[in-house]
Amino acid sequence: MLKPGDVLKKTRVFTEEDVLQYSKVSRDSNPLHTDSDAARNVGFEGPLVHGMLVASLFPHIISSHFVSNMLMLSLKFKF
């Protein structure tokens, strides 16, 4: 059973193609996600993966710690 303070982890490497396809589907054309120079110009090492693309892993991570018939009704995020 999970309790406050527990940490759940999942390793996933997102490719440039993953980010490009998500940019198209989400219509988020912010160059910070697809342009290395734009990302470096504001202090990042390279393009950023969309927060919601990363968050798409959360239901799997969370549900892997519960019984198989669990139904997740909603998740709320703040960025």
C-alpha cells in the first residue's frame, strides 16, 4: 500500500520523434520543445519534453501499485 512520502519511479527515454509527434498532436509549437538553440538560449541543455507527455506515464506508474481492477477517474496537474 502506498503512503505519503513514497516515491514511484519509471525510466522512459523520449526520442526527438516522440516530442515532435506530441508537438503536432497537442499543437504546442513552442520551440523550447523542438529547437536545441532556442532551449540553450534560455539556459537549458537541450529541448524540453512536454510536461503532459511525461505526465502520460503517471496512470501506468500509479496503477502498477494497485490491484488490476482499479479505475482512475482523474488526475490534476500544475505546471
